Amino acid sequence: MKPLFSHGPVPSYRMLLCAVVAFSLMFAEHRLPFMDDVRSQLTTVVAPVQWAVSLPSEGLSWAALVFSDQRALVNENQRLRQQLLTLSHRVQRMANLTAENVRLRELLDAAPRDEVPYITAELLSLDSDPFTQQMVIGRGRRDGVYVGQPVMDASGLIGQVIAVSAYTSRVLMVSDANNAVPVQVNRSGQRFIVQGSGNLGTLNVLNVPATADIQQGDLLTTSGLGGRFPEGYPVAEITKVDRDGQHSFASVEARPLSQPERSRHFLLLFPSPAAAAVTSDVNIEAALHLMDGGAGKIPNELEEARP
């Protein structure tokens, strides 16, 4: 005799319920403004889980350092010393070029360029979704982070902040298909727009005329147009230029210089007080406290904007 009520799982109804809830949340996020605050609060609640998830990788790194043999440490130390010597040589030459640039700008009566203040951040997680290129870092609203803030690693531009909670932030990487950055060719000064392709290793350079002075190996840096990304930071290197005589525009691809799959530490830039004032919840006091500790120097305009 069959029981009147079955206590077994009903996967079809559960799947339908999950689909209805998911579509309802998606609709609410796009149509209801208060969902941004709800998502921010939920991200704050989930922050301890993100920290806990990142602990195993940090533990593995610590264990690898502890149990490394002496020979491996000696080789790494030697490699780092050589790298330090190379970077010291570049810094010395850079100091000479910087002084020359200052003198030339004074002759042209041009305004001096201010240094961009920054704070450091550590990676918490990388999204595994192949259709989105995003990551979560361990700095948030309490540290002065704001939506639209540029993020760098040791090699180049990583992307920009798209969501901020109290302790963490979500970063949209330059390789994401929804991201676009104004750039200029370092060699010729021509300006273009690069857009992510959804692939970590490829960017598309948009609307390049077939007669443009651009070639394989050219360095693309931020142009500063739009005011969000400060000028002169490396973004990508041209890898492919396909000029078809039948079309007015060339097909140009580039390789991002940043390495999000390898980097664990990043820089959050504060390019201008106008960018920092985009959102009203920027914690300027927290940013001032961190920067006074040696991470960077906050501009005078931000100091004047303190409440």
C-alpha cells in the first residue's frame, strides 16, 4: 500500500521555486533602487565567509615558505636581488627623466603633475564564472573605497570598483566585456578605446582607422580622458593589427599587462577629489588615516572636502 504523503525530495518543484526566486531578485535589482543598499548590506554579512575562504590559500603560501629548502630560498633571494638592481637602475634613470620633464613643463608654463595617492588591498576571491571577469578585494567603504575607483597591480591596470560594502569591494577587470577604458598609444599619442573581450588575455581596440599609426608591440596607456583613470598608467600591448583594404577600420587586439591570476596585492588609486565625490558614502576620514600611515598622501582638495 502506497503512503498518502511522500517524504522524498521533489526536485522539479524545488527547481521551479529556485528559478522563480532568482528571476524575482534579478528583476528587483534592475528595477528597484533600494536593492543596491540591500546588496551592500548582504555583502557585509558575507564578508567573514569570504575571509574564511581565502584562509586556505594563505595557509598554503605560508606552509610553502616554511618548508622551502635552503637552496630554493637562496635562489629566490638571488633572483630578487637581481630584480632589485634592475629596478634601481630604472629608478635612477626615471629620476633624471622626471627632472627633465619638470624643466620642460616649466618652460612651456604647463601645470605640474601631482602624484596620485593610493592604498593597498589584498585579493579575497576571483569569480569562476567564465562570462564575467570580476574579483573581490579586502578593502571597503571604511577604507575610503568608492564606486569607479581605479585598481592597479604591479604590471598595469586591473580594472575599476563596481560595488562597495563596509569591508570588501568588487572589481570589474579590464578584460570583462562590459568594461571599456580610454587609452592612448604611448609611441604616437593617438587615442582610442579598449574594450574587454571576456577573455583574460585579450582586449579589443575599437574604431581604429586603417590608416592609423598603430603597430604590433605598441604600448597602450590610460589617456586620462573622462577623469576616472589617471593618465599614463600601462594598460595593454598591441598583439594584432589586421588591415583589410576593403574596410575603413582595422581589427586590432591587445594583451592586458595586468596579471590578476597571479597577483595577490593591488593598489587602489585616488586620482582626483571629483572622482572620490561620485558617491556620498565615501569615508574620507578612513582614507586620511590610512594614507597618513605611509600608504600615500591625500590631495589638498580632499583635505578641504572633509566634513
